[in-house]
Amino acid sequence: MLYRESGDFKVSYPADQQTFPIRFDRLAFWITLAVAFFVVPFFINDYWANAVLIPFLIYGVAAIGLNILTGYCGQVSLGSGGFMAVGAYTCYKMMTAFPDLNLAFCILAGGVTTAIVGIMFGLPSLRIKGFYLAVVTLAAQFFLVWMFNKVPWFYNYSASGMITSPERTMFGHAISGANATPAATYLFCLTFLVLLGFLGRNLTRGSVGRKWMAIRDMDIAAEIIGVNPLMAKITAFGVSSFYVGVAGAMIFSVYLGAVEVTEAFGIQKSFLLLFMIIIGGLGSIFGSLVGAAFMVMMPVLLKNIMVNSFGWATDIAAHFEFIIIGGLIVFFLIVEPHGLAQLWRIIKEKMRLWPFPH
Amino acid sequence: MNIKRMMMATAVAVSVATPALAELVIPSLVYRTGAYGPNGIPYADGYADYFALLNERDGGIGGEMVNLIECETAYNTEKGVECFEATKDLGSLVYQPLSTGITYQLIPKATAADIPILSMGYGRTSAANGKVFSHIFNFPGNYWSAASAVINHILDQENGDIKGKKIALVYHNSAYGKEPIRTLEELAKKHGFDLSLLPVDHPGQEQKSQWLQLRREKPDYITMWGWGVMNQVAIQEAANIRFPMEKFIGVWWSGSENDVIPAGMKADGYKALAMHNTGMDYPLYDDLKKYLYDTGKASGEHAGTVLYSRGMYAGMLAAEGIKTAQKMTGKSNITAGDLRDGFEALEMTEEKMASIGMPNFGPSFKVSCESHGGPMVTAIQQWDAKNKTWSLITPFSPGDMDVINRLIAEDSAAYAAENNLSERCG
């Protein structure tokens, strides 16, 4: 009923190949975007922005990035935390070296530098596969974090080794620093997510993405049909690292404002991103976003319910949070190993036929 | 549509949670879970119990009940931000996050929100310069005065000459652990000792290589900036290489019962800095026992331990700040801005501490607009493993103020330049 396809005729290839072929989906997408851009900024407050929406948007970018590498190209990476750090520190160096430079360019510069670093660490992927590649990227994680901790130039020789983001404005509104309004930072991050999501979606369904998927499904077969594995893997590492770097730069400049590399970009961040894409769904842009939403919002939601609504002690609530989220992850992976995106796909199939399933 | 449902449920949960107004709201960013939980719990208990006592015994502060809102951070900066955002609009008066990382993050945010931060003996050392950091207070001591106090103690032990001596710093590889390095380097230049630095990565369970290196280098003294399990492991490792404990000096965050008890008798003689006294020999404990422990309102499980005392001391300083602000404004229901002014006018005297029931508990000092760092005096405490007690072995004395003040001026000037701040205090 809801997902009616009858009467929705496609008369051209572009119409048939579009991202949302069903009208209802398309409408829902545009309405969500319109609400996100034109309604939410008027109602957003500091708590919603800084505790829920901004982390979700930023982790969404990072999850799309990791999904391109792991979900689309099949290269497991445990180095995302380190790559985020590259983005963050590049952004910091740019911000402090060029105080007049627009923050957006600093963030993009973070992405580009991370892409280069990512390609460097991606080179071994031509020889090493699977678990062994995971170990190489793990080395990248530890090396990068160690380097940012060790070399004082990266943190401008500050006494504590922390980097703090100075205030930067855009169109007269502060985006980073203490005076940033929640609406401005939210719109800033949302724009990045929408643009990068759009780019990611179109990369993955174009020839580049098809090459990635061919490599993922069987690299020898892909090579035989003419896919250059060097280019495919390198582009996947480059694009993925660009996304992750942008996310790292935003975490530092917009979201946290002050960052200490071991704590903010440690190995647990790499695992968090990996959880996001596994729970959300490998090889799906939508899945990346759902996964990010799950991992960011669930703890906050549970905390608010248990501590504020039930009035439980904070430590008991924190322990329950671990149990519940762990349990939910196991539950979702048993019910649907292909992630929440696949679950959503099945629901859509059912809704298409509902209420007459036969 | 999962997301939307979640958002709605969160919105409901948030809106339900708004507490009643017209009381003194004090957020308590605690960590009772995670790698540093064992150290976070006694501190959080001490902090909570002090305010609970004021509520039970005096009906709050100046007639206003204290509403303590706990928020679990697990020593994690992202959760710290979430806690800050969740509590800052509830009329929160002061933040004491007990984490250098979270403090760094809150410095600009709290300043913009006009809420003071009291980072007692942690956080950004140069915040002691009130001319630059308007809302941040770090009395009575900070990392740089602590570093200097360690060196001063070593000077005392060596009769004033430590030229050519080897001193090693074992530190938590984070903002917190790195803070003393610059001061120690300056002091090394001044006194001519060799400084070697040994970082230990979070959480600090794995220190074999560092202690192997220490065994090879044979330093004359070891000082430590550790937290959580790192302290216990380090003290155990020091015992394993038979390093003389009285030459092993930890910062005040590396000197609690949690850290020394696991090593048993081998930890006997271990030294640590102290910014306040400890133990149960204070009249305040009679009240705590009468109003809280005996009535079951608090467990008192950690009462008298170093970190419980520190939490209590933190609560006491905040409460005294509130009292000062109430006196200054003449109203009992003060705002966070009033409390900031109150902290700036805070004066801790012997008589005041005695009247609270904590005579000689900490140093007496006076805060001013220029100096948010207090007296920066530190004592040395030593562990007696037989009786399981810490006792102060030196009086509270100041560090090398020339060096510290110079470094504070440098670092705060850098912060002011980075953030386009002009100096306050006329």
C-alpha cells in the first residue's frame, strides 16, 4: 500500500537508475532533508546539537568513509582512528597557521592529507589480504597516534600536548570555539554530510564503485575482466581516508573543540566505526548512517531513560548501558547479519505487498 | 524510521528530567565506571557526601538546598561534553570534572556559558593566571607547583645539591601526564640534574619496558604522574626492581590507598605529594557519621581515604565559594556568575576550616582576580604500609615560584593570543 509501484512508470534510463526509484521513498528523502535543513535549526538547542546530532552527523561521514573501504572494496581497516587524527591535526595546523582561512577549507585540507596518508598505508593491500591487512592498518593506527603524541610540532609545542580549536566564523556565525551556536554548527556538519553522502552514493554506483565491488567479490576475477587492482584499491583507500579525515577534522574543530590524540582517536574509535558499519550494513550508505545513529544515540537515549526518567544511580545505569547495547548488537547481528540496512530493505519489501502478501 | 523514534523517545526523556528550580544546582561529573573508576568512586562519594551533609545538617547552604546532579563520564571526553550540555542549562553553579582532558574541553565552553570551573590540582596549569582565564580556578595547587615541590623535596634530601643526579619521570601519556615536563626541564637546567622521561600509555597496565629501562638507567629518584591502575602497576614494578621506595615520589594523583595497598609491605615508605590532609581525625567525621553513615544515607565505605578526603575538600571549597558569593550578593539563591565572583574573593583561613570541622585540613590561602591558582603550596606524604596510613612528613611549602610564574605567564599568553583574549583585572 505504502510502497506503490503501480503507475510509477519510468520512461528513461536515468529515471530507472535513480537512487530512490519509488516515489514514496523519494518524497520521504526530500522531506527529511527539508526538515533537517529548514526546521531543525530553529528548534535545536545546545544539548541536542552537541550530545546527539553533531556527533551523529560527523560519525555518519566517518562511517560512510569506512564503508567505502570495507563494505564496498572489501579491505578491512582498523586504522580509522589514526586517520581521523591525521585529519584533526592537519586541520589544527591549518587553523593556527592561517587564521584567516575558512574553516571549511581547513577541514577539506584535513581530508586531503588523510587521503594521501591513507594511500600510503593502503599500498600494502596489494600484497596483503584479509586479517593480515587488518594488522597492517592496526599498525597505522598505533603509529599515527604515537607520532602525534611524540612530535611536538603537531601540537604547536603546547605544554600538555592537547590541541584546542580557536574560534572560526563562516558568514558571520561562529562555527568553532565556545561561542558557536548550535544551529550554525549543526548546519555546517549537515552540509558536509549531505554533500559527502551524495558524492559517496554516486561514486559507489558509478564505474569506480563497480570496480571496488568487483575487487571485493573476487579480486582475481576482477583483474581478469580488466579492473586494475592497484587503482581500485588505492582509490578506495584514498576516498575512504578522505571521508575519515574530514570526520576527524570536524570532531576536533566543531564537536569537541579540544582533543588529546590517545583519548579521542585511539583504537576504540577504530572499533566504534567498524561496529557502526557492521551493525548498519556493509556496502550501504544508508546503513552507515543508521549504524552511526545507533552507536551515537543509543547510549545517550539509554542514559537519559535510566538516569533521568527512572532516577537510577549513574554507575548502575552506565553498566546497564554496556549490557543493553552489547545485547542489542548481538540481537541485531543474529536477526539480520547484513545489518540494519538489510532489515530496512526487508521491511520495504513487505510494505510493498502489504496488506496482501500473496 | 528508527532514528526518528529514538529521537522522540530521547526528547521525552530529556523533557521529563528538568528538575525544580530555586535551589543550588551542582553538577558532579564523576566516573564510577571504566578504567579509572576505582579512583573516581571515592572522590565522587566524598564530593556527594559533603553536600549531602550540608543538606541534612544545615538545610543546604545559606538556606538553599543543594541539588547534586551526578553525570557519569567514564573519564571520556565525549561523555564529558554530553554531561556538560545536559546540565549547564539547569542552573549549574560549578564544574569539577576530575579529568584534565575534560577540563581542557570545558574551559572555553564554561567561560562562554558564564559558569566557573574549579579544577583542583589538575586541568590547565596556566589557568592560575586569572587575567586570562576568567572562569577557571585551580587552587590550591597545580601540576607545575607539584613538579617543583618534588624537586624541592629531592633538594632537601640531597642537602641542596642535585647536580648530575638522575631523576626519571614516569608519566601517563596524555595531557595530564605531560603537564609537568616543561617545568621539570626548566628545573633540570637550573639545578643541573639529568631528567629522563618515560611515557606509559593508557591505561597503564603494561609497563615492563619502562621499568626495564629504569633498571638499566638506575636513576637516583623517580617521580610519577600516574592515574588509575597505572599507579598500582608502577609501585609494584618499582618494588620488583627493588627501587628504594623513599626515593619514589608520586604526584597527588598517584598517592592514594588504592595505589599502594596492592604492593603490600613492599610499598612501605612510598612518597606522594599532598595538597590537603587525610585521615578520619576531624570533627567533621562525627557529623558525617551521625547524619549520613549511621542513617544509611551514605555508605561511608571510603571514608578517610585520600581520594575521599579530596572529594570532600573539593566539595568544601565549592561550598565556601558559594557562601562567599551569598555574602557578597546578599541573596541566597546565587547564579553561576555570582559564584565566579565568590571564588575570586574566596579566603580560606585556619579559623574557617576549624569552624567547618576540618582544622588544618588544607593550606590557608586567598584567591584574587589576578591569581586563580591559590598558594600553590604542597606537602609530602608518606605511606606506612604496616598501619596502612598516609601521613604528612613536611609542612605545606611553596615551589620554585620564579620558574612557575614565568611558565604560567608564557603559557597563558599563548592561550590569550590564540583566542584573541585581552587581559582582565585592570
